[in-house]
Amino acid sequence: MTGRLAAPAIAGLLLTPVTAQQPPNFHAEARLVVVHATVTNERGEIVTDLDRRAFTVYENGRPQPISIFHRDDLPVSIGLVIDNSGSMRPQRARVEAAAMAFVRASNALDDAFVVNFADKARLDVPMTHDPVVLEAGIARADSIGGTALRDAVALAGQYLAEYASHERKVILAITDGNDNASLASIEQVQRVVERSEVTVFGIGLFRDDDERVATRGRRELDHLAHLSGGAAYYPTSADEVHAIALEIARQIRNRYTIAYMPLNQALDSSYRRIRVKVVGGGRGVVRARNGYWATPRPAAPP
């Protein structure tokens, strides 16, 4: 795939049942569900020293047997989704620098791509390991137009579902405004995020000139981050974006990978809710995706 890709129709993206062997990819005959979890203590600091016995996983409220557990720094496939609307022009240089700092602080085996968006979302850099190529793609955008954040996240999620080379998949979205141009609804984007099994992190530089608009923008970003096991941050200025981007990179490199074999192995297209708890309760707060769709694997093309 080359150059630019138009924002996709948000339909028909099927969950591939996650299966397992050694990291970074999981393959096995029995169906496994893989969950990536971040644990923080009461001060918000990342907890990295827990073992398998510290975790309990529930599916639809029922405890599940953990089959695989890792706390290694595994490589990730990353989608950088960067607001290119006209209002971003004054802070675009600092946002670009923060995005590149995030890439450089990530695992050396990560691959990444760039989706720039204004009133339309476009793939400016296909999946690559080369930070120089990424930097060129980030910097060549011209800030103009509206804000189609939902379309951009949906495009990135679908691209990850098709082209990610690693089991762990992440979107980092940086925006400064409420969505005013997308064709996709938040429900459609949620379905793409759930079915592509991607974790969404957001940095929102929302302006306060219309608090109702900013509140709506935060609500959507919070929703996508929460359901996928990510997090959203709202700095008061672009000067803080660099430090936040580095913190997100550190969180991604310190996640636990937990795989379990569901007691209910039926692929009945139902939505299964997932909850991950740390034994003892007070040791940490867990962020992980909220669930998955038990959908059969699509038939391989001839």
C-alpha cells in the first residue's frame, strides 16, 4: 500500500480469535483471548513487578483460567493519528516533536504508520520501521480544515487489523478539538476499535472557548481509551505534550500480556465482557480492554 488512503467505510471488520504460542504472536488450535493490561498504584505510578498469581480474569463475570502470562517489553504496531486541522497550526511543531519523541522512546522493534487528519483522514506513511520516514510523513502536513477524529481513528484501527505485524496494537491520537467533520459515528468507531483489538491513547489539547464542545470531545476520547484499556490526557498547553508522549511510551513498554482459554468456547458472535483484577484489590488499578466479540475467523482468501 502506498501514499494516501481515504477514510474507510466502518463495516464488516471481523474479530480474528486470538490464538497463541511464544511472543510476540500467539497461535494455537484452541481459542485463546489475549488481554494487555497496565497496572498503576494509588499514586498513579506504573506497577511492573507483579507475577501471574496476582491476576484474576473474568469473562461475563466468570473467572477464567490463565494460560499464558508475560511481563516482557514486547514490540508493538503503532498508529500515529495526528490532528492537521487549521486550529493546530500554532502548536503543530511541538506536537510533531512529541510524536517523534514517542517513537524514539518505544521498542526498537516496533513498527508504525501515520494518519494525518483534518476534515478528511489520510494515510500519509504506511507501516514502517524507519523513524526518518515517519518524521518526514508527520512534518509534511499542512494545517488546514476541520476535525475528523472519528474517521481517523477508524482508518487507523482498520489498517492495524490488516497490516499489524505484532500482536500488540496501539493508536496514539493527538487532537485539539471536538470532531466536526467525521462520517463515522462514535458507535461505529467503537466497533472498529473492539474488533481490531487495538488500545487507544489520546492527548487532547481542547480549547476552553466553548466548554460544552470541549466536554463532548473529551467524552468521546475518554470513551475510546477506556473501552480499549488505554488512557486519555488533557494538557493545558502544547508544552506538556512531550512529557505525556514519553509517559505513554513507557506505559506501553510495561504492560502485562495475559492469555486465557475461555470456558465458553462458542463462536456465537456475542460480546463477552472482560474484567482483570489484581488479587488483594489495594495493590493496583488495572487498565485493560472491556471485552471482545466472539466471532469466527474469516476464511482465508485462495
